[in-house]
Amino acid sequence: MNILCVCLGNICRSPMAEGTLRRLAAEAGATITVDSAGTGGWHHGDPPHPTGLAVAAERGYDNSAQRARQVAPEDFDRFDLILAMDHATLGTLLRMRPATARAEVRLFDPDGRDVPDPYGEEPAAYHHVLDQIEAAGKTLIRDLAHGH
């Protein structure tokens, strides 16, 4: 199973989701490859936001090697599941998705909630976002492990 987590710029939410899912999958013994990207390309090649890196590191996630990239048309065939961090990103991805693409595209949060963008916010906002990502990620990995 190959999963792509997508937000707007690929420096806050999707890198945190990538690191979280990677660790949760490993802890569950699941064979899952995780990557992340943004719908916009203005941060291409940049590392994750320093606050996001610090908050993730406090919880044992090392996202320091991740670099921002933009979603590419081939991603819709390279990945089995593309997870949007919010409804606006989901709409963009569905418009970008080629008609013959094999990837399933849906929201990251299985309860249908947007994962809010903490960019420019205080560290507390990043903690809140990571709380939501961890909870949603645990549900996602559990469901994938049981074939849902």
C-alpha cells in the first residue's frame, strides 16, 4: 500500500501526517509506504516548517529529511491512496485526478473533519493539528490492517 498525504504547501500538515503514518504503520507491522506533497509548488525543495518539525520531534517523529514537492499527475497512478488534509485540498485533487487514475482520493480524517492549517500560528496550533493527525492516523492504519 502506497499512501500520499497532501496539503497546500507540503511544509506543515502533510509532512506531519507522513511521519506519523510511517511510524504508526511500522508499529502495526503494516507494509505501507508513505510520502507527502502539496497542491502548490511555492515551497518546492524546502524542509518542513521549523515549528512543525519541533512539535513532531517532541513526540518522537523525525521529519527532518522530508522536502516539499508538488503533486504530479503520475502520483495518481504511483499511489493507492491519496489523502487530502482538508476539503479544499480534496476538491483540488479531484479536479487534478486523471480520469484513468487508479488512486483512491479521500480526506485524511476518517470523520470528515478538516485538519486546520497551522502555518503562521503559535506552537499550540501545531500540537492540536498533530493530535488530530495521530488520532486519524491510528484509525486509518487500523482500518487498512483489517482490509477496509
